[in-house]
Amino acid sequence: MLEIKDQKIYLHRNYVDFRKQINGLTMIVVNDMEHNIFSGNLFVFCCKRKDKLKIVYWNKTGFCMWQIRLEEDKFKWPTKHEDKVICWSKEQFIWLLKGVDVSKLNMHKSLNYDGI
């Protein structure tokens, strides 16, 4: 099972041809996303049908790739985001895996009080 600790989680917003394997996806990380593929961070890709995700990362001995395929549903992939690379928290990523549309979540506003 994929264990998420302190790694950052980067989503490649644009859809990816899922015929690509580790070599092709790592090239996207380096060339398109402009990130260090050896950082240990997780890089997440989605196919156009939105029923599959691939996660690529370096585990200090080699590259790992996880693929998740939904049988009867779609991932709520953030296609309307302005940036081509999105950095998400562990919680947001878990929500994506569970089917939550993270872009529609409304969190409480942070309040800052002075002089109390």
C-alpha cells in the first residue's frame, strides 16, 4: 500500500495518455511540471476518462508507480484550475481518492483578532 508521510503531492492538471509508463511520466515531471523527480514527492496523473490515476515517485532505490482504476465512477479531477501543476495536501488527495470534489469544498474562513 502507498504510504504518504511528509511528501508533497503534485497533480498534473492536464490529462495524460495512459499508455505512458514510468519513463514517460517521469519525463512529464521533469519537462512539463519542472520538478525534481528524485525528491520523493508524489506526482499524480489522470486519464481523459477520469476513471484512472497513476502515481509516480522515487523511493530512494528506484521509481515506483501505482495505478488506481475505478470500475463504476469517475475521479473529480480539477480540470478548471489555472495552474498546470497543483500542490495538494494529504487530506485533499485522500478526498480525491474517496470521490470528493475538492474544488467545491467551502472551508471556514480564518479569523484574526487583534487587541483581545
